[in-house]
Amino acid sequence: MERGSFGTKIGVILATAGSAVGLGNIWRFPYMTGENGGAAFIFIYLICVFILGIPGMIAEFIIGRHSAANAVRAYKNMGGKCWSYVGLMGAITSMIILGFYAVIAGWCLQYLYAALMGNIGGDVTSVQNYFKEFVSNPIEPIVWTITFILITHFVVTKGVKKGIEKVSNILMPTLFVLLLIIVISSCTLPGAIKGIEFLFYPDFSKVTSKVLLDALGQGFFSLSLGTACLCTYASYFSRQTDLLKSSIQIAGIDTIIAIFAGLMIFPAAFSVGVNPDSGPALIFITLPNVFQQAFGSLPVFAYIIGVLFYALLALAALTSTISMHEIGTAFFFEELHISRKKGAWIETGICICIGILCSLSQGAAKINIFGVDFLSCCDFLTSDILLPLGSFLTCILIGRVVDKHVVKDEFTNWGTVSRSFYAIWLFGIRWVCPICIIFVFLHQLHII
Ligand code: PFF
């Protein structure tokens, strides 16, 4: 059974950064920043990425690269049979995330289509009604969800080098250019400076325990930590890949894109006097209106920005869904001893079923668990419980179970790189990360 691998160093970075960069950066990060008061949240988020994200990422990389196998086998190789359940949990988590993430990505496709047709806009009430009517339609959002999963399936079945790496090498630079165009347009609007101040002048009096813990939670989601996704991608890394350097580069790209997403949204929102704290609906309800008002004097420009924005969202989501799909595909392919294509179809089938239930739960049918709609339940179960749990157990495995020589060899590429940082990183993995994760976990469960 032939295993794939990434072909180039830049391919490794772009594909893994592609997993990290997604709706978490462009949809979740701006609304979290808006809800949590702006610059102070960003400041804390940066500290979290540094002390929690980068070390956690390296731990997952070590498991993946050392084992060169799918997540379940990789965790088993490192810690024994009972640890294979942590890998399995990661694979299941990624299937659930892919199910609901594809629904939101499907909404982006519909908005892209509507923006292309010039159908987005109008006053606040009509934009709101448009969103409500669309998401509660029983057919359309499902069609977009399935379309999105099938596009993801198509890329993944092309293989690691010809599919994932090739597509990431094209999509990531495209995404960056699109983002830059919208950032420049947004920052040059009259009154945009207030939005820039909101993002960069911290008011630490606004920092509460919620801000602190939301920043930590955002870090997990954004860096794809705790799903075995990084572990699966690392199983295609070569022995020359410098894990510390790569993780810093990937976290750096992820953070820059998130801040750029803020620079794209808030200057435009402040310029037209829209409140930044409109929550998850920010990009589907608030933004179409913001773009229209901000660039209204130049309707062609408003049209182009609208189209570029939703294209950007869909592309960013695609590089992430590819990585989630790959976790399950690699697992079915290697563990069931079937072809990669068949493995990918099983993953696609399961995710389409979850996606349909999530989509219907948005108004077309009453699919609730304890009174909460199915999509929100999936989001809560994964982001608030399974991701922190997966990361916590990964830290325990690498920091306390696996032979220290194996860990040191992987971290330093057999004594050739990053040797002086090993002790600091190990301390982080043994103490700082697990303690921080316990705090996030308790907070997410509303225990503290
Ligand atoms: N990091 C992605 C984002 O920010 O949108 C989300 C994600 C991707 C979560 C892959 C989990 C995963 F396995």
C-alpha cells in the first residue's frame, strides 16, 4: 500500500497553513474580536498562539511524523492500544466538524453565487430576511453543502502531492491576494481609522476571564489543534522538515490572515457606523450591508468586493475541509485495507449525512438535542469538548508517556536543529499547555 508524501518544503507549509486558515480566521476570529472588545483580545490571542498553539502543534507533528500512519495507528504506535482511541476520537471529531463546517461553507457558495448575480444587498431587513429564508430552505443549502463536500472529495482523491499539495499551492497565494485587495479597499474608506484603532489600541480594562478563555478556545479551532489533523498531515512530512520552524511559520501565516480578516471587516464596519459585535451572523447579515453602504457610490466596486469576499471565504474553507477529509480518508484507506478512493467515499458519505442533518436543523426541520439545534450541538461538542480534550491528551502522551529520546530526536531532527529550544518546549508540553487546556475546558463547560 503506497503512502503519499508532500513533495516540497513550501508545499508542506502551504498545505498545513491551508488547514489552519479557514472560516475560523475569516468568520470566527472577527466576530470573536468584535464581541470581546478588539485589540486586547488580539493581544491575548497572540500570547495564546505562542504559548499553547505552537507547542501543541509540534506535539501533534511528532506523533504523525514518527509513525507515518493515519491518526489511529499513529497514536497507538506512540502510546499503545488505549491511545489509539485518542486518534479515533480525532478522526470522529474531524468528521463532525466537516459535517457542519461544510454547511457554512455551502452558505458561502450560495452567497458567492448571489453576489455574482447581483442579488445581495438592500436594506438591513431584506438582507436579514434573505439569510433566514435561505438557511431554512429544505433543499438549497443541502445542495450547496453536498457540492462543497464533493469538491473536497475530488481534491482528496487526487492524492497528497497531486491533490492536496497542488491545490494548496494555488489557493493559498490566491487567498492572500484577494484578502489584500479587500483590506486595502476597506482601510482607505473614510472613517476607517476608527476600525484600525479598534483592532490595534488595546483597552486592557476590557479583559475579563471570558476574553482570556475565548482567546484560548479560538486558538485551538484556528490552528486545527486536537483533531489529529496536524498529526495526519505530519505523517506525510519528510525527516528533513524542521518541526519548530514549520509550526512557527504556519502559526504566523494563520495569525496574519486572521488579523487581515479583521482589517478587512472592521474599518468598513466602522466607516458606515455598524456595531462590530454582531456575533456569528456578522459575515452573512452585517457585511453584505456594510459593503453596499461603504462602496455604494461605486456600485461596480461594491459588486466586485462582494464577489471577491465570498470567493475568499469559500477558498479558505476548502483548504480546511480538505485537511479534515484527509484524516478520515487516510484512516479508512489504511485500516480497512481498501483503496484510497473507497476510503474517501466512506468519509464523504458520513459527512454528507451529518451535513444534511445540520443543514435541516437551521429551520427546515426540528432536529434539536436538549432544545439546541443539531448544527450548534455539533459545534459545541467539537469546539468546546472534543478539541480541548484531544489536545490535552496529546500533551500528556508526548510529555509524559512517550520515550523522551524519541521525542527529542523528532523535535531536533536527530540532533541537527532547534536543540536549544527543546527544554523550554518540553516544559510547555508537560505543564503550561495541559494547565491552560484544563482552564479552557472548565470555562467552555461553564464550570468557571
Ligand atoms: N482551522 C480551521 C479554521 O480555522 O477554519 C478549522 C479546522 C480545520 C478545524 C481542520 C479542525 C480541523 F481538523
